[in-house]
Amino acid sequence: MASRNDHLADDLRRVLLSVPDALTLEVRGATNAAVLVPLYLDAGQLHGVFTKRQDDLRRHPGEISFPGGRYEEGELDLSATALREAHEEIGLPADAVEIVGALQPTPTIATGYAVYPFVGLIDAGRTWTPSPREVAEVLELPLDALRSGYARRRLIRRGLPIRTDTYVVGDYLIWGATARILADLLDRIGPLLASRNSSRTGLSPSRSGR
């Protein structure tokens, strides 16, 4: 990883769950799955990398999510699942990712997955190779803009109205399990975002914990 990310990685480790601790947490769901939460720093601003899923997929069609999928037998652990899926879905090699921690696992309500999120630091300016079968678009969204776009909104899903936490940036709507993962991320790194101009990495190492 580039040296400019060294302080950022330390900052993130202070506020995220460790990977071993996250793997011990249990969450409701018949199938274990993992997602990678790729972050990068550009011009002092943290960005997250998301995928917009193809509209013809059987599960979660057209939704915005982090790259991820089901655990496969023989994988070292769920963090390996997250790295494999990111490579398959957006062409992000495992050796281009520095796993710096994890977030609280969350269930998917409709599809019965127990989703374990792992936060990975990458370099800015990557060229993506999205899987044409799964990924309609790769999105790089500033975390400040996502935080500003938060609201509880009324959505219609499967013909039923629901009120739920959402994040909107431009034409992009994030809700469901991805919104819950994003909320945990923003809660943990909020103090870092607020002080992003106070160090050479754009984030401050002065505060630890949530």
C-alpha cells in the first residue's frame, strides 16, 4: 500500500472491530456471507466503493451493495470470502487490499444471509473490471456525501410501504443491509471524518473508540 495510507490504516484499526473478534460474533441467518468495504483516500476525502447490481439478478436486483457473496467450503475464513468476491465482481486483486478491520455482522431479512463486513484500504485511481453477469456499475462515493444524504424514507418494496434508514447521493439509493453496514462504518469513523484535515493523511489519530 502507498505510504500515505499508513496513518490512515492505524486510525481505522483503532475504531473498527478486529477480524478475529468479528468472526466470533453470531448473527441470524441460514447462510454465512461476507462483503468487502473498500475505502480509499483522495484529496483528503475518504471514499467507499460500491456496486450497483444487475437488474435481472434473482437476489437483490438493481440494488447498491458492497462487493461480496456466500462463503465457499475450504476458504480460510470469511475475510477470504470478501476478498475473493471483490476480485470476481470488480476485478480488485486481494494483494491490492489491506484489511484493517471489520464491522458488526448483519442479517439480510428477505434472503436469510448472515453478512460479515470487512474493511479494506486500497489506493485511489484503480481501474475496475466489473463482472458483466452481476455488476451494472461500480460506484465510488465520498463518505461525507453519504453521511449528508442520510434520512429515514418511505419505500415501496414488494408492493408494501416501509420506513427505513437510507442514504442518497445523486440518483443512488442505499438501503437495507448495506445501509446498516454503512451506518456502523460512519458511526465508528465519524470523529475521523470530522478532523480529516488535521494530519497529512487527512485524518486524525488523536481519538480512539466510537
